[in-house]
Amino acid sequence: MKKLNLDILKHLLSGYLHQDWNCDYQTWKEAVETFLRACPSEEIGQLGDQLRQLLDMPLSEAALEEMVYGQLGCEYEPGPEQSVREWLTEMETQIRKQSDKGADVM
């Protein structure tokens, strides 16, 4: 089985959604926007692809949480109204919109 390369996603989750993320940003979306502004445009598309690869893995919600919090270093938790899978899907949509904007500029 091919090993997933989630390095850009890990950079976002561990570097911007760390344990003190809410001292730097008001919302997780603001943290993601800040990351995307600093990210080279080709990496934004790769980030979306990495998120999609993660979401397409046949993982239970508990296994996905272990991957996000344990292996990718994320400290943000979406709360009881939204699962981690739903949150990551919403994040992917935000990233794809930004990626599409970058493609329009080129």
C-alpha cells in the first residue's frame, strides 16, 4: 500500500491549529486563511488533494480523529455539533475555493 504524503496538511494542522491557535485566530477558518495566504499557489492544490486522500481513506470517525490529533498534530476540536470528518470536508471546500481563485489569477 502506498504511504500517504500529508506533509502540507500536517504543517497546517500542527503549525496553525496548535494548542494556542485561539490566541492567534478568532476561528479555525481564519487560521486556514492565514496559512493559505502564506502558501505557494501550487501547494494550495496539493493541500486540497492531501485532505481528499485522507477523507477517502476507509477510516472510522475514531480512527480519523486519531490520525488528525495523534499523527498530524492538530489541537482544534470542532465540537459536538460537527464531526471531524464534516469539519475536514468543510475545510477542503474552503481550500478548493482558494485554489480555484489562484488558478483564475494565473
